[in-house]
Amino acid sequence: MLALFLFYIVPIRKAVVINNLKIAFPEKNDFDIYRIAKLNYISFATTFAELLYVPSLTKERVLKINSIDNVESLIATMEQSKRTIIMTAHFGNWEIGSLLISSLLNKNIAVMVKPQRNNYVNDYVNRLRENFGNTTIPTGLGIKEIYKILLTGGIIGAVADQRGHPDGLRINFFNRSTSIFTGAFTMAVKSNALILFALLIRKPDGNYRLVHHVINYETTNNNLEENVAIVSRKYFELLEHYVRQNPEQWFWMHKIWKY
């Protein structure tokens, strides 16, 4: 009901969603674009409703409502890593993803967050993120703390699909030159961290499936900019792959192609 209200009555960013979808899927007709856009609002509203339920979740419940691809491989990889950055995206329910991995490994995750303009909303969402002992670190203000966590063997969680500056690094995303924010990628390369790409995909039954990939990169040439570009391209290649499979689950409401 909330999704349909926002889509038909108060069409917040509806034009942005439809325009982004037309750019990403030029082969689709207007009917299909409109259908995906409506499903996108339903997905976003579902994510919002699920967040209200987070305070009542237990670790056991989080593990029960999720399936994890190659779970043994994920556990072994994380246990062997000296430092890790988990890079997710505004896809499915990204907030529950950190709670899932934290529950699986029984380790705390420091989540990089962009402060919200509304202090009440900011505090409420951060309390949800800090369930099960996780912590939050505001982007920009906690760079030294993030490096400290990484260099002491900790785990950082980051949403890495944000738009960058007009003159920043550009990569190919959905066959379009796209400016991206490279903060998380730069920190990963500088600290020589394991980079784990992870997405939580909502299944038709309302439960979730966690997919994950290690992003390999070269650090032997000591070229920071080149390595950051390598990591960035691999991340967005993986993201595009899963968005094409489930286009309604990505957050099309931001102007990724503003310039």
C-alpha cells in the first residue's frame, strides 16, 4: 500500500527511476520499464517495512530467513583474512546483510554510514545497524578509525555504489560512462584488505539469499590509482550482473547518471 501510494499519489523521484531504467535497459519498451519501476517502489517499501522489524530479530532468526551461497567458503575466507572490507550496494535489503554476516561469523562489523539530514532518522537507523554489537562510523569523519580497525584485523562494511564527483574516476556501468565514489575502494587498496563483494537478494518467498565474491586485485606495481580503478571496475561489473537479474531490487531513485 505504501509503495502504490508513493508511486501513484506522491510520485517521489518517479521520473528519476523511469529515466534511469530507460538508460540502463534501452531494449525494453515503455510497458516493461513502467512495470519494473512499480516493482522497484514495492521493493523499497518492503525494505523499509523490514527495517521496522529489525529490533525484534535474533541472530537465530536472521540466519533462518537467509540462505548463503557457498557458506563454508565464505566462513573460511573470512577467518583466514587479516583485514576485510565487505562491499555491498543499495540492493535488496542491504542493512540486514551486515547483521547476517555478523551473526554467521560471530564477529562485529564496523559499518561506514552517510549521516542522514534528519537527526531522528539518523539515530534510529544507526541503532538498527548496531544490533548484535556492530558499530557505525560516519564517512568522512572516521577515516583514521576505519584504517585503525582494518590494520588491527577488523571488518568494515561499506555501501559502495554511490555517485562520485564530476571530475572523479569514471567506469563503464550499463554501457554508460559513470562517475563513482572511490573512498571505500581506496581504503581497501591502501590497507591491502580482502575485498568481499556481497549482496542480499530478496527471494519470491520473502526470505533472502546472500551472494558473495572475492574481488582480486594487483598491488605489486604500487600504483594506487590503477589498483583502485581495477577494484572499482570489478565491483561494478558484479553489481551490474545482479542488477540485470533483479532490476527491481536496486535503488534506482538516486541520480547515478547526473553527469
